[in-house]
Amino acid sequence: MRTPRFSIVLPTKGRSFLVGHAIRSVLAQTFADFELIATDNDDGDATRLAVQTFGDPRLRYVRTGGLNMQDNWERGAAEATGEYLLILEDKQMLKCTALAQLLGHIDRFQPEVLRWTSDSFDDELVPARIRRGKGDGSVAMVSSDALLAGFLGDLRQSYKNTLPLPQLACLRRSVLDRIKTGPMGRLFHPVSPDVVLGLLLLNETDRVCVIQSSLVLYVSSKHSNGRSVTHKGSTGQQFLKQLPGGQGDTYDHVPVKCVNVPGSIFNDFQRLRGKVGGRLMRHELNWTKYFVECFGALLGPMAAGVDMAPELAEWKRALAEQPAMVQESVRAAIAAQRLKVPSNSSLARKKLARALGLPRLTRTMKHLIRGRLKHDPEWRFTDPIAYYEWECEQARAADRSAARQ
């Protein structure tokens, strides 16, 4: 049996209304040497029926059902036979020239790991809008040590623009095999399987091919485990219950003993480095960054009306136990970034403005002025599929122009 150049694994659960977009985006690739594996972790038939509407022989359906998130991802990776692996989330669409672009970078740099940025469709807003990923289109090989240093210590960089997260990365089989035969024994682990694999990849390879452009589009912001955890939603609470040690698995190696996304990510690092050693042991977490990011993660839900008073009290307690130098550094960084807890009057004004429809009116005007008059793509489209098709046509036109020259 011939080995495809790329394996795209599409893990999904209960999102039959989204998974078709992801599948279509893969089948529309301008480079056709791939296999697409949909691992359906649901117990109903809706996703199976959605997948079976596609008759392409490159698409394979695998019913899993009843697994936790990391096991479903692991099963998909185990089914892959290609030279390179991509994880495509069910709420993503792969831009139509993505595989062709990756092939060019692979031929040029011969990397084990490539990573890129993303565009997203913010459907939490009314009217909704596109948010384009930042990037100048450059491509460079960057040392894994530099990426780890940015992730752990640079207050200007987040895990999303430093770690090679598997849903924003292309991974050669050789590095995946080394990870699976290493101390961890598999690719995906709780709490954040994408973050943990990103760290394991940096531990196993010296350099990463960093592509400063978006190769995927998130077609929805509403359907996110991270968002549900942050806003104390039912999906997030169920995710936490499924962890081996419950929600304590998100903070058992860090000072702030409450659930928040940055805290759980740095907690994963603290736990992982002691298990695998290697390059991870050369790097230390900057505790100023840890406390600042945890604090910032509490503010968004507060502004949305979520009661974060217990979490804020826990953050203050943990900070008070730190050395004076850390406390001073954290307060200085928070002041420099102008982060502050919203006052009751501020929250009341925002609630009144929402009731009066003022934010919606403002966004509608921006769609009119920036989108229709200035043709700004971020405000021109209120539908992610229309934006995706426009982007693909732009890419195809650029390829045709390059071919003529």
C-alpha cells in the first residue's frame, strides 16, 4: 500500500454541523497526495451521516465513541500512515493551498516540525466578524530553545505563537515515533493535549519551521472547550470531570489553586519537565509571566458577567505568598499592560450598553464603513465560508499569476 505524503486526522464529537466544512476544505486541496481520517467520538449517528455524504476514497471514517479528548486524538494519530501528520479540528478549515505550501517548505528546509498561524471567525459577536492572524508571510527555521524561552518568559508572546500546537502544525513521523517510544509512551496527554504535544515536540527537535501566515480558518469561536472552561460552561465542567484527578489536574504544580487556562498550560509544563527532562529542564517558568497571564484570564469572563470573585481571591492569596521581588514585578507588569479588575459601575455601564444594542450598532457601522467602503476583509464578511472561498480564490489567482511569469 502506497504511503501518502500527508495524513490529516480530524477528531470530532457532536459537531456534525461543522465537520462537513472541515472535510470539504481538505478535499479541495490543490495538492492531492493525502489521506483524511475522521475519528468520530460521538455515540449518535449525526456525524457518521455527515461524513458519509462525501464519496472521496481518500476519506476514512473511524468510529471511536465514549473516549476522552486525548484518547480520541491518539486513536486518530495511530490510524495515520502518511509521512507527515496534521491534526485538523472540526471547527477548522484548511486553506486550499495549505498542503502545497507545506510541501514547498518541506522540500526547502527538510524540517520535522512546521507551524503556522490561523484566522478565526468571531461568532460570539453580533454581527460576527473575521479576525485575521498576524504574520508577514516570512518562513524561517527557529530554534526550539528560542520558542521555549518565549513561551515561558516573554510577556509579549503566548503559547499560541510559540508552541507547535498540533492543530496548527505539520509533524514528521520520525519525531512522533521518538515521542511515543520515550518516557511518556504516547502523543496526547491531559490536561491540554495540544500544549503537551507542542512541548514534547520542542523537546525532541532542535528547530521548527515557523510560517508567519495563516493556513487554517476557525469557523466558530463559540464551540471551544477552553472558552467553556473559562466561562464556567457545562461543556467545560464536563471536560474537567473527565480528567483523572478532576480539576486539580489543572493546578497541582502551580501556586494559584483555581481553574484558568494559562494556569493549566503552565501547570502542564511544570508536570511534564520533571517526567521527560531533556531540553525542558534547561528552561524555567518566569513566575511574573505566570501570575500576569492568570490575572488577565480572569478579566474577560468578569467583563462578560461571570462571577470570578473566588478565582480572583485565590490569585491574590497565591501572589501574597511569593517573594517580594515577584510581587513587585507582577504589579509593575499589570500596570504596564493596563490590566485592572472592572468596577461594578463599569460592569453596569457595559450591561446597559448591551441592553441598548450600542455595541451591535457600532459593529454594524464598522461592517458598513470598513467592509463595504474600504473592503477590509476583517469587516467585509459576516459568513466564514464566504471568507474562506474568497481567500482560496485569492490564493489560486496568485498561483496562476506566478505560473504565467
